[in-house]
Amino acid sequence: MKQYKISLCMVMGIITVFLLVCLSYKLNNPSDEVKETSMSNTLIDKLGNSSSKPAEASQMKLTTSGLVSTESTSIMKHLHPTTKPGIMFVQTSGELNPSPLTMCSVESAARLNPDKPVYFFMTAFNDDISKYQEPEYKGIPLLSSFKNVIILPLNPKELFNSTPLAGWYEKIDPSKETFWFHVLADGCRLALLWKYGGIYLDTDVISIKPLQFENFLCEESNNRANNAALGFNCSHSFIESCLSDFVEDYNGADWGHQGPKLMTRILKKWCGTDNLNDFLNKKYKGILYLSSNWFYPVPYTDWQRLFEEGTWNENSEEIRNEFTKTRGVHIWNFLSGRHRAHIKGSRSIIEYLFSEFCPRTYEELI
């Protein structure tokens, strides 16, 4: 009997040790599901995205009106241009409260393209979205509530690495540049398209129709291209030529020399002509050259028309018909930004665009 009690104690001890070892292994080696969730959360944190989103952000689907409803979509917050090309915006100033126009541009792109990630690069953003909460910050919390909007820090030095712009950026003195933020944005869009591919839009382009991925640029005016809306595959030879010209023919004192004028120079060389009008709405050597009504339906010489009061009412089809072939409306912020516009209640074209295509911005920030 005594021997039996000793053996029973030994068995119980062995079982106890075995259970403790199993418990220790479980704690130190979580299941694949837990591992995957942990890795995903870590990557989300690195990209500066909050782990919890408002109810509106969790599920989105494009409706016939171009707005967002609460149904499922596959867009995930851990996406990055290196993993999935998307629509890209850049803010090169140190502003952390984006203007209502910038907000509208990003929101409208996100709503109309729920199947595409929308990347918003900001030089002042420090990669930790939890630090930018209301009431001090309005724009970042609002934009991050959209599931397919991903806010990322913009580091020009890192972005320009391994491109022709690297040496230029090391030597340039921003304090001596007349249009520094604009020139920097001109360089950033080229580097982003070269490295990642996708669609680039200026932060004053309000989307009014979905966009498709293809190699394109758009006419601004007669025989002149613009760079506010561009679409290219990564490592495209056209963008490579633009990057080289940016450095070799640099002139920061000439407004647009690194932007629309650069696009025009390279496109003329690409097409072998001085008359770009012959290529409008045609694809040549893999690049589609769109007519101005696609993104510049209102020319910069007539930008005030966007803000004229009393030109739109809710039952009017005139504006809708005018923009039938338009994908995005460029607001010409370099000119219109100096104008203190009254938007809400003005019954202007700009109010129509805000209320129809970026309703959250319109309701909360206007």
C-alpha cells in the first residue's frame, strides 16, 4: 500500500509538470490566428493607422450617387504603395490640419474609388495617428475614418533615394527657392509614380467619377499638358525621362518649369511633335493623352467661375451636364487659394462639388 501511494504521487507529479510545460509553450507560441492578428496590428501601427475606427469606416461600398454606404469591401488598413498601387496625394507643407479643399479632394477620391487604397502623404505627419485627435485636429481623424484612406509620413530624402532627384535634393537650398513647396511636390509625384505606380492627384482636384489605372496625362490648355492628374505604371520610361529632365533642366524660379512645362516638354519628345493637339484622346506608345475636360473643365483663366454665387440649384442639370466627361475638377488653388470663398449657402459650383462629392467635409469643416 505504501509503495502504491508513492507511485500515485509520482504519477500526479509527472502530470502536473506536463501540464505546466504545455501551458508555457502555449503562452510563448500563440496560434497562427493570433500571430497573424499581432503582425497585422504591428504593421498598422508602423503605417500610422489607428487600430479602432468609427462605424462608418469599417465597411464601405460605392452607391449610384457616388457616396458611401455601409457594406463590406476588401480594402485593409495595412496596405502600402509597395503592396498595392492606389491613388496618391501629397502635402509638402508643414500643415497638420489640411484645408477643406484638401480634405474634399481626398474624401471624394476615397468615396468614388472604394476598391482602391487612397494614400495621403504628409511631411509633418509623424507616423502615429493616435496623436492627432479632436478637438485640436479635425482633418486627420475624419480622413482616417474612411477605410481605404491611408495617411503616411512623407520623407523626401528617403523617397528620392535611388532616383535622379537624390543628388538634387542634397544640394538644393529651400530658403532660396521662390516656389519651394510646389517644386518639392512636383518632384515627389514623379518619385512616387516611379517607385510605386498608380494615380497621382493634386490636393485641389475634386473627384466626381471613378478612376481607372492606366498610363495617362491630361491637356491643360492648347498644346500644353499639366501634372495635377497623372497615372503611370511603376518604373515607366516616360516618368524616368521626367526625372532626368527635372534635374538637368532645373529652374526653380520659373513657375511650372518642373511641373506643367516639364510634362509638355517630355510629351512632345515622346510623341515627336511640337503640336500635341494631334494626339488628344489618343494613345501613343502606351500613353493616353486626355483632353482638358477630363480634369481641367474650367481653365485657370476662368477660375473665379467656380466661386460665382447663385449659379447652381439642387434641381439644375446644367452643371451635371457640363461635367459629363469630367473625372475630376481642378480648383486651381494657387490662384483661388488667395480668395476667401463663402461656400455653404452660396449656390456656387464649388458648393455643388463639396456637397455632392465630399459630404463629410462639407458638413463638418465648411
